[in-house]
Amino acid sequence: MSAAPIIVRVRTIDRFSKSRTFRTLAGAQKFAARWVGETPELGSCYAVSADGVATVRASVPVADLFPKLNATPSEEGPDPAREWYDTGAELR
């Protein structure tokens, strides 16, 4: 039995809407990235482009469509903002 198809739906602020069905995650990732970029803002079940013009929803977890968001941090070192929140020293 084959895997279920992946359905990706795009909507823009000018009421444009487009749905596509994919057999592979790679195809769905490419389509989604074309509309909202490779590193969009994620909501609970959708992704929003940086300029806020387009949103993407899918029949798979939206985070799976954007592998760059799940990539490991760069070799530059820890994020100073994240480090400050993680220590909690200022709250004691």
C-alpha cells in the first residue's frame, strides 16, 4: 500500500488560493518554500512568509516542510539571547 498523498495549500492576502498534491515530501517542501521562503515563521498548524503575505497549511506537520528550521545551529556558538533566558540568573 502506498503512503498517503501530501496536500499543501497556499493562501495570500489578496485571496489567492492554490492546493497541490504531492507523492513525496521533497516536492511538497519545494512548493512550500517557493511561497513562504525556506525559513518562515511557524504557527501551530501553518507557516507564514516573512512579509506576512502568504500562508501555507499541509496534511503533514508544517515543520516537516522546512528542513532548514530543524537544522542544527551553526558553529558560531550559542545564541546570546537564548543563553540569557536559559540561565535564569536574573530571575533569582
